[in-house]
Amino acid sequence: MSRIIMGPFNRVEGDLEVKLDIEAGAVAKAHVVSPLYRGFERMMIGKRPADALVFTPRICGICSVSQSVAAAKALADAQGATPPPNGQLAINLVHATENVADHLTHFYLFFMPDFARPTYAAEPWSASTVERFAALKGEAAREVLPARAQLMHLMGLLAGKWPHTLSIQPGGSTRAVVNSELARISGILAGFLRFLEKTLFGDKLERVAALKSADELGAWAAEKPADSSDFRRFLALSDALRLTQLGRVNAPLLSFGAYEDEDGVRFARGVFDQGAVREVDAAAIAEDTSHVWDLGGGALPPFEGRTQPDPEQKSGYTWCKAPRLGGRVAETGAVARQAVDGHPLVRDLLTDGATNVHSRVVARLLEIARVTIAMEGWARRINPKEPFRTHGQPPKEALGMGLTEAARGALGHWIKIERGKIANYQIIAPTTWNFSPRDADGQPGALEQALVGAPVRAGETEPVAAQHVVRSFDPCVVCTVH
Amino acid sequence: MKTKTDPGRSGRLSLLWLQSGGCGGCTLSLLGAEGPDLLTTFEAAGIDVLWHPSLSEASGGETLELLRRLREGEETLDILCLEGSVMRGPNGTGRFHMMSGSDEPMMSWLDALARRANYVVAVGSCAAFGGITAGGSNEVEACGLAYDGRDAGGLLGADFRAASGLPVINIAGCPIHPDWFTEALLQIAAGRLNRDDLDEWERPLAYTMHLVHHGCSRNEFYEFKASAEKLCDQGCMMENLGCKGTQARADCNIRPWNGHGSCIEGGYPCINCTAPKFEEPGHVFTETPKISGIPIGLPTDMPKAWFVALAALSKSATPARLKDNATTAQLKTPPTDRLKRR
């Protein structure tokens, strides 16, 4: 048995170290280390609740709006506020812009460059993959950055700027757009849609969104050559490297649900487990600190949660706590969101109920199509003559819970207000679920499970398969520990 | 091996980007750069990106070996960029951020690498001053490269000069506007960024020559003290909503964000995020502290008595149009033309 320490692990958001024990040419055991602690939960104690809207987006530059949405929902819960329809639609558009941009950034800049590595130089698909996806040099990044920047103009119009907006408030949005701006928003969306259909998918968004099974996806891919679109390129690589067999996790899939509008929640809230969806029991969430550099105190529910950093804890190996749902590990992300929402393709891609590298990536790209279609609808439904915001103040004593979805999965904020000030603030981010350490029962976190069995190619010191597995989660490690 | 003062390999400059106690938001903001975009900027500036945590292929051992060579001076480091605060805690050990794979605190790496670099650039208010990570009672002992809040020093010391002779260049902001960085980088590459291009906090004057107030679309409301009362109102946010645009140094309302925006255009106040200690203003960010009805924070360079006198005068002359529009979420009363009624 030998040990490999992978770090600094880049093309993830934030700093990460992965320790792998190797046996017989494959990973036998993994430990995931989040090495940076900043202390957001503690710095907010004693501040007025409204200040959470300034601090929490700054936990993360890539999920900034998702953090704003979770904080605003926690405050809205505390004060009993509900945004008017326009406010909700505007927030959905801002939130969706971030999530779609994050999916694009992940696919093009973080995930695909690994297939351009020299370790694959002998593969027949290597040269074209290098040309298209090589880090900093590939032609795809040069196409996606301008398209992404144009999409982000929606942030300029609807949120002032990105990242770190203050436009998302418990009662709605501070930015009331007018008719001419709505016209511009639809124009920007049309331009973005053209990029997606031409470059990413090579087909209509509606057709991609309507794919129902792995067989249909395969037949769709076979309609055109692999180099006709980036999605088909990925599918061909995935086939060649059997990514359906890599990074498997068989755990409940958790989604807090995303994008509320007058029709309800666009992507349903729930837990997909053993082929069926059940409700999220938020009271069953607790954070275990047995393997964390933290003074601990058992597995506490977030309203009672404490963050007490202590790098001397001998049993600790990370700053990331271990959230558990009814004592069990859960996986979260686009694959969970789409499985919970009942999308037939994603359900079919779970192999014997397990997620894998292939299904995580396909779910993300499928979601780009689904969300962009939804965005066009939200923009059409905004009525500029109606209000975008209601007004109110948080009460002196209250509890508030804000659950939403970042691009990379379920995000929750829990605030306790006493004497008009923040008495406790706890955050559980998506990658806290996915990259959690072992708990008191010794259960490894989702990534720690996914890495087991990842092959090590001859001569590899940084196994590329393990890199595919880690990046398939689209981790955000700055959110993880916060 | 070339010496530290070389302009760079065959006119090219090497750049290393590290992240510590921050959110990565400045990099994400930079990915939205337009005219030129980030990759074109690197190309135009002749930059070889040795390593960037979000953009480079290399990971793990390969990266550590590169960092070791740079630290030992075996390879030239022209530009070192840090995004995020320096994490000194707990108790000065730096253990709140160990560089992964290395068993050494990130602050030790930063200290050694900065002393090898021709230019050291602090990207964002965290790397410049400590920023949001130094919020609350700063239990994590976060600081900037050359400042700890407003105090000179930080990690590298008040007297630190990079091999080029320049102090740490502080591109402060939370996050930075992408152009603030791309323009500074192109200037560095052209050998045209000098000490007199920097302000008293070593921020590029290219953007801190201005106040956020400059070009603010709510200037007329400010002139007549027609104030917003709640977030999303169209009036001036200085009197009630904590807006620091008349004191904050940046060109946010001259140079739009994401093509169209700024904080104020987004319907919320400027929180002066380019300034040291912006994270602890001593009041709720979205409320203006006042003494007997007069805001404490007055516009930069303005004598208080004048401000009070002018405010009283202009309030008495506020046009009805501005009064109407100041407390609505969308402008509803257009200016009138004396020659033709609507």
C-alpha cells in the first residue's frame, strides 16, 4: 500500500488536498482535506441581521448570489416576508444566471482540461481534445469567455454587479427593471441561447431537455460527429474512458429545490433514495465534528450549531464539518436536483442507483438547457408596473432558515436573532455535504466514497482518474468551510 | 538563470497567482472582463501564466515543484498576484491556511515568493488590507500583504519594495472591477506603471482618481437632497441608506460593471469596498448614522458647515419632479420641456 497526497488541487474553487491510499493499482481509501478556515459564522455574531446580506455573499465568489438568496430567505423566514411575483422572478433570473455561468465555467475551464493532459497523449482523441480544451490554450475557452461575459450583462441590469450584489433582499429585489431593460434582457438571452445551441449542444435546447434515457442520449449523440459540439465531444470521451463506472456513490440525493415562481418550485425539493422521492426533513440535518479541527460537541442541528476552530484536535483532518441527513451521508448537486425533480434522463443515468462522473456532468449540461429555457419565461412574466419588493424589518427575537440551491447543490443558512442581533449563524454549503470527512460512525463523505476504486495509470503520481472524480462534483471549497 | 531585475524572458513576463483567505470572487470577476477579455489580456501583455488556481492544468506535485523553484530563485518570477487575505492565525502560526500538499503555512510561501518577485500585486481588498475576512473581531488574524487594515505593515512590512522598486500594488475592491486589473497588468507589461500612478494606499489612480459619486445617475437627487427612504427608491442614498459614494474612491459609475451596472444602479448603496476596513463601518451597512439628523460621513473634501448650509438651501429648492421620483422604485415623472407639454 502506498499513499499519494494531491495538493494544491486546482481548478476547483478554493484550496483542497486529497490523500489517497493506493492498493493494487487503485484507490483503496481517501481522505479529503479542506485546508482553509476563515470564520464567517463567528464574525457575524453580534451584528445586525441585515448585515448578513453583505457578509454571506462574500463567502464565495462563485456562489455569491446563491449565498445571497439563502441569507435573504433565512431573513424572510425570520420576519415573515414574501417577495412579490416580480421580485421572485428577478431573483430567479439573477440566481439562474449565476448557476448557468457556473456550470459553463466548470465544464469548460475546470473539468474538460483534464482530458487534454499528457497522460492521455497516446489516445486517438488526444490531439483534438488538446486543441479544444487545453488549459489556458484551448480554443473553447476563447469562445466561452466572451459568451459568458455577455450573459453576465444580465447581472449588470438586474443586480448591479456580480459577484457580491446587495440587490437580493428578504422582500424581493432592489432593482426594478423597466420595459426597455426587459427588452435588452431578452436580447441578451437570445444571444446566449445561440451560443449554447451552436457551440455547446449543436442542437435546440428543447431537444436536449427532452432526452429521456441513456439510450436516447446515445442515439442523439450518434446523429452527428463527435466534433460537431462540445457536449458530443464529452459524450465520446466519457464513452472511451467509461466514466459511468468512475466515481460511483450510492447515497441519498439531496435537493433543497430552486427557483420559486407563482407555479411553485421549478426544481422540486426532496430526497431521492432507493428510487423514490421523499420530503426533506430539515430537522434531521446535523453537523458532526468528530474528524474536524473543531472543539466539537456532538452532531448538532444547525440552529444549535457551534463553530469552534481548534487545529490541535488530534482526530481532525479538515476544517469541513460532516453534515448528515438522519445520520446518513447525502450527495448533492445538479445530478441530485434533476433526479429529485424526476428528469427521466438523469434517473436513467444512475447506475444501480449510484451517481458517477458521467451522470454528474450530463446532469449539469442538461440543466443549462432547462434553466435557460426557464429564464426566457421568467423574463416574459415580469410586469414592470408591479412592485419588485415588499418592505419590513426583522423582529428582535426570531429563528430563520433559508434553503436554496447553488450550482453545486443544496445550500442552507440558519439564523438565530436575539435582542435584534445575530446570536448564531450557521451555513451548510453543497460541498460541505459532498466533501465532508468521516463522522463519528466512521462513514466517509460522498467524495471519499466516490474515490475508492479510481484506477492509477502506470507511472502516475497525480492519478488523472481521481482528478476527474473530484472535479465531477464541481466543488466549491471556499463555501465548504466558510 | 537570469537575475531578478531582468525584464523577463525574451520580453515576456511570468505570472504566478495564489489564493489564500478569500472567496475567489476577484478571479470570477476577471473572467467577465471584456475588451479585452482575460486571455487576450495575457496575450497582449506577453504574460506566461506559470500557475493560476482556476485556470492552469498543473496540479499537486508539479505545482509544488514550480513554487519551490520560484522560491529558490531558480526560475524568474516577474509578477506575483495574491487574491485573498494573508491568514496569520491562530496565534501567528498561519495554520488557518496550510498550503495544501506542503505542510507549510501559505503565509510562509507568500513571504518568500514576494521577495523574489519583480512586481507584487494584491488583487482585491482582502489581499490589500485584510478585507471581509478580517471582519468582526478578526479572530483569524487576516491581513493584507502590506497593510493590516489601515496600519502599514501587513505580512511583508511597511518598507517592503519588490525587485522593481515598487511597493505592493493594491488593486482594492470587493470584488475588483476586471478592468482595474487588466489595465494595471498591461501597464506593468509595458513598463508604464510607476509610483506616481498609485495613490496613498498604493491603489492605481487610474480608478481611485475618481469618487463613486462621479457619474452617479442619482447626482441630481444628491444636489437637491431628494433622498431615498428605502432600498429600491430612486433618490440619493446618502442621507438614509448608508451610501458612501461621495467618499469612496473608485470609478464604478463611470465604468459600468457587467456591461450596465454598479451598486447604486442596482438599487443599493456604495459600501466603500475599495477602502481599508470597509468591512467594519461601525454601523449597519444600509443605514446612515446621523447626529441630530445630519449624516456623520460627509462628502470627501467638503467643510461640514458648507455641507449643512448647502443641504438646507437645496432642500428648500427641490423640484417636485425630484421629490416625486426620489421615493419610487422606477422614475415616473420625466423632465418637462417648457415649449411642449407631454
